[in-house]
Amino acid sequence: MHDDMAGFYEVRVRGADRRNHRLFCLLERDADDLGGSSIVCVDGLSKPVRQAASPQDYRRALNYRDEFRGRRTVLR
């Protein structure tokens, strides 16, 4: 991803319901507290095909990323 979302990776799936489903993930290399290198899913969304995700969705993912980096967990 780019701009504010740099550092995130996305898993994208188009469902049978004709909606796009996305997971926002972080790659944590050599994370001793996670038992080694890990993929951490911090947020997700579903949206209609060809419709942009809302800025609020991206802000939520950024907040969860910041919370994970500060606490090494997400409490919401």
C-alpha cells in the first residue's frame, strides 16, 4: 500500500456476494513476543465492488496499527 497506509499489506478476496473483502495486515519480522516472524491482521472491511473504501476505514486501520505497535495487542 502507499501514502499513509505504507507498511500495510492487504489480503483481497471477491466474495460470491459480489463484495470485496479486505484484511489489513502487518509483517512483524523476528518478533520474539509473537514466537517469531508473524503476519498480524489488524483490521478488515467489506465493500461493494468498484467502490472506494471510506477514509474512516483507513483511519481505523491506522489507529489499530498504532495501538498494536504501542501495546503489542489491539484491545477493541
